[in-house]
Amino acid sequence: MGRKISVTDFVRLSLESNLFFLRIMKEHSLFLEAGFLPIDSDLARQADQFKEQFNALLREAVSLANRNVSRVVLSSGEVVTDKTLRAEQKTIELSGIPIDTELTLDELMLEPGASDPSLETAVANLNQRAIALTQELIQFKTRILNQMLSCTLFTFNYPLLIDHIRREALFFVEVHGK
């Protein structure tokens, strides 16, 4: 039986986790989108839809996180770094794939603070939607990996990368679902 955490810790820890993992899931979706050939444009569109859905959840997490997360996490480089924006701009330039750089600017402006317990319901709702969307992304990654391994799909992403990003999504669901 696990130890029950306080509401303020739940809010802070959930938001910190969402800031980290939602960005990663968004980036995974971008990797997938960029790796498909024109013949698989339907898969690229699906990956783009995941990217946009994770972007929307991340935008919500950023809005809730301002003055509700620790200084340690914000300064750790786990959320964004001083290189994130430039990397996104270069990715847009080289790939033509749109990325919401305004969101990165908002993340760079986040301020630390004590967690507001009145956010418990909003954060719990965000957690549930993040888990549900990540579970859908896991299914998508699994399907892609299985098709790659059965030689029925080509992507510029290696199977080991797909397996890795799938395991990260599984880890997020496992940790965040508790």
C-alpha cells in the first residue's frame, strides 16, 4: 500500500511530470511524422494529429503549471532549455513540419511557486486525458513497429527507436496512472 501524498504535492508532481512527458510524446509524434514516405501520408497525418493533441495538452499543462511547480524542475532542463527554441526553429526550416514555438516561449517564461490545491480537479482531469492519449499513441507505435518488423512498412526511423519511444510512452502511463 503506497503512501498518500498531499493535494499540493499531487498538483506539483503531476504538472511537473506532464511538462516533461507531454513534450516528449509531442516530439515522438514529430519523429514519426517526419519518418514516413509519401506513400504512407495517412500515417504521417495520424502522427501529426497526435503531435497537435499532445501540443494542446502541453499548452494546458503550461497554463496550469505557472507558479505551481518547483524552481528545481524549471531550472533542470527537463522542461525546456535555452536551446529548445532554436532547435525547433531549425527543425521547421529543414523539415517543413510546423511546431508551436510560442508554446516553447511560454514554457521558458514559467515561474516557480507553491502548488495551488484548488487545481486538483483540473490536474486530475489533465492526467486522465494525457494517459488516454498516450495509450492511443502506444497502440499507434506498436502497429508501426509490428509493420516494420514484418517488412510491410518502411520508415526512416529505426525499429529500435520506435521500440524505445514506445517503452517511454508505456513508462509514462505506468508512472502517471498511479
